[in-house]
Amino acid sequence: MTTTSQTTASDNTLTLRRWITVGLPATELFSLWLEPDTLPRIMSHFASVKPVNKSDAHWQIEGPLGKHYHWETRIVEAQPGEIIVWRSLEGADIPNEGELRLRPAPGEWGTELALTLHFTPPGGALGKKVTTLFDLLPKEVASKALHRFKSLAETGEIPTLQGQPAGRHAGHQDKEK
């Protein structure tokens, strides 16, 4: 598995770029990404995503001090097996856009996925500073999404720690007393 990353900040926009190799053909990955339950599953670490129709989705994240941020996105370009591009619609609390590029991995190792996300925090330069301070848009968003997508694509599930024991055998504490 190959994972590379790049984060840049220019003007008031935060750009996140992450790459990963997935051991499946691009056409399969393209179709999986567009399935209605995929984004809600791979982005659940960051946002609540609810598909509205085949091209639109409603997003919500929780910010500092219990503030909620909402936006709708629309797929504006989709070329099977090659690229998916989306943008937030007018009135987004956090304007953003993203793209997923798919290309054959070297040595027939599957497909390289390149995910690029652009966020424009509310409030200009001050908003960007506040966003960074409170980690409202964590730099791991793209990386975690790609790793979760890779797991889903290759195994059919996304690993989780929910419902897992803390690592101690229940009877162990009783023996110590």
C-alpha cells in the first residue's frame, strides 16, 4: 500500500491532497465511490453525510462550542474510471470542492487514487486561523477517508474500534484484588 500526502494553504483556502493505491480496477472503485452509502461510511469520522439524490449530498460537521456547520455538495463532473469532481452549493457554511482522480497503478498493482479537497473557512484570514486553532478541518480528513475507502473496497468493511473491549480481560481485574 502506498500513501503519500501534501497539505497547502494559500490565500484563505486550505487544500488537502492524499494518494493511496487500492488493489482493484478503476471502474470498480469509481462505481463504489458513487454508491449512496459509501460517502456516509468513509466520512463518518469527520461529518454526517446524507445523500439527497445521485449527484447531491448534505454534509454536517460539529465545530467548537457546539456549533454545527452545514453544506450541500453536487457532483459536477464524473468520467467513469477516471475522475469525480464535486463542489459545495451556494450558501455553504464552509465552501469547498474536491476531486477524486483514478489512474492505473504501476506494475498492475491496482489503481492509484488521488483525493484533493479545498476548503474555504468562514471569516477570511481570521476564520482560517480559528479553523486551524480548533482543528475544525483536520488534516487527516482526506487520509482517513482514503484508508477507510480502501478497506471498504478490498474487504467489504471498514475496521472500527466501536464496541471493542479496552484490551483487558474482564476477569483480570478480579484476580488482582
